[in-house]
Amino acid sequence: MKRLRLGVVGVGYLGSLHAQKYAAMEDIDLVGVADIDFQRAQEVARKYHTEAYRTHHELLPHVDGFSLAVPTVSHFEVGRDILNHGKHLLIEKPITLSEADADRLIETAEKHNATLQTGHIERFNPVVTKMESLVSQPLFIESHRLSVFTKRGTDVDVVLDLMIHDLDIILHIVDSGIANIDAMGMPVVSDKIDFAHVRMQFANDTVANLTASRVSNESVRTTRIFQPDSYLSVDYQKRKISVTQFRGDKNNSIDFSPLTHREDRFHDCDPLADQLRSFVEAMKNGTEPRVSGLDGKKALAVALSITDQIKRR
């Protein structure tokens, strides 16, 4: 099989990391990087021994696929052009700014038999993989995703910037439609929503509470899941998961076994490298990516519903 040729469009903070990971892969060629800030493109290209381009148009004839890490407002326009040329695409989250545009990207990818993967990196965190194997009947889910304020990511509100990670994970592990959403939030230091809280009730009666803030004085990325026989506590940042499980007989007070606890930690991992490797394997094998364009659209749809309710409120 020939070596895949890849390019990165948009080499700010995140795009430059994509370039770094691709450059370290032995079975692909990082053909080039493109950015409207050509000086930035040249700096990244020199660092990873590749070519610099001003636009994705210049890169199109030379690659099989792209990572797209431009501002969200340009996701649809640039992404559609890439897919229309039959190139594979990993597009950073959120997939687009509207459900209609997400649908168009998915349809374009299908039309040209191109891989479309959404960059929800948290799905490649090993604690999420472990959590998936332990989730059986979630009754209540509580997620907190807090960060200190930075200008990076403020082209969208906090729901599309941070909360969408947890929305994607919850939609993935709860096999039910959403019956009700109750959301509140507010801008704090920007002109967009910087803090948001939502309570979601699913049709199967699972309840999820999510809080996201980008004006915190600390960084927190946690989820807790309560089930009839167990309680899971997940720390995405520290990459650890603890499980508390009840093994006894609730109807027998004499044989009331104590709760059991165990903790797993995953230090030797690189979720971004795993995400890009998954993209490469999907391209090579012609298989559905682990986080598809449809997954990206589902998370976007709920995020937009939350944002719309906050604005109306």
C-alpha cells in the first residue's frame, strides 16, 4: 500500500500539534502545512521538515487527506471544498456552526467516498475507553469542564468550545433520545456565553447535569456516573478512573458486604496521536472513523439547542 500523503490547514496552537504528530508517523508523509499567516506556516514547516503553503487550494493536488484546524467559522467552506476534491478530512470540533452545514459536509463526504472524522479528542482518552466498558445502566451523570480564560477558542461560546466534549461522550454512552433540556448561562469576559449549566433528561429517564466554564481559576475535567450497582468517577485531565461497586445482598443485612473500590491510571498515553492514527487507519482501510461526521453533528445539534435556550432565557 502506498504511503498516505497528509497536510494540515490552519497551524495555530492545535494545528501545529497535528503537524508534529503526523511528522512522527513512519508510514505517512506530511506533505505540507497551510495558513493564511504564511510566516506562521513557514515556521511550522521548518520545524517539521515539510513545505509551507498559503491556502489549502495549493496543497490539494499533493495530498490524500487533511487535518482542518482553522477557526470554526471557516470549517464548512474549507471542509466542503476539500471533500469535493475527494480528499479525506479530519475536522476539528465543532464540526460546523449549523446542523445544515454539518449535513452538507456528511453528504459531500459520502458522495465522494471520503473519510470524514470529527476531532472530539476526548474519545481517545484511555479513561473514556475504560469507562465505556464499565457503563451498563447510567441513572445520573454529572460532568464539570472548567478552564482559565484564554483567547484561544473564543471564536465560539463555551458550549461549543468546552461542553461539547462532554455532550459527545454522554450521547455516546446513553442509548436514548433526549426528552428535555433546561439550560442557563451568561457571558462574563467575552461577548459570548462563558459559563453554562444544563440539565438533560433522556427518554429512558437518565439525567445528566453538565457545567462548563472558561472563567475558572482552575482546570477541571471530570465526570461522575451513578448506576444501580456502581459509581464511576472519571478525571480526564489526570487520566484516572475510580470505581466503587456494591457486591452484597441488599435484602440480607447479615451478609452485607462492604463496597469495593479500585482505581486505574493511564499515564503513558497520547490521545491526539491516537486520534490521528485512527484517522489514518480509517483512510487506509476504508472504514468508518471512530468519531464520525454524524457523531460531530449529533453533539453539535444538542450544543446549539443549549445555546439557543440560554440566549432566549
